[in-house]
Amino acid sequence: MRQIQYPDDLESKFRFVVVASLRCLQLQKGAKQRVTSRSRKYTTVAQEEVLAGLVKEMTPDEIKAAAELLMAAAPAEPVGEAVPATE
């Protein structure tokens, strides 16, 4: 097992772990890797991406603003056929 070398300018290890874990979830759901890694494990790939500076951490205000932009850009009408609810 490899030891992670944290950069000197790291604000906190906790924040690193939180950001890497969220990125790991994205990778597990099918997001494309942003680095070429020797490892196939999502946790290692996510940590390497964060260390490389390829994952942007967002504040809650930035997340809210991004969500509002996405909602504004969403189509007014549903795309495709509506699926009836089953009872």
C-alpha cells in the first residue's frame, strides 16, 4: 500500500478526504478519470486527481449558484415520453 504524500499547501487533511471521497462517488457512478493511474481503485484515482489539482472544491454558495444555473438552462418541457406511475 502506498503512503499518500500531502502537499505542503494543503489546508486540512479532513477537507482533502472529503473532496476525494465525493470524487470517488462520482467515479463509481461512471464519471471519466481525469488522470492516468496505475491503480484501478476509485479511491486511489480520486486522491490522485485531487492532488493533481484537477478537482475543484466548491463552497455551498457556489454549489447553490451552479444548481440555479442548471435549473435555468433546463428545458421547459420534459424530454421524451412521460412514464406513468404504477400503483
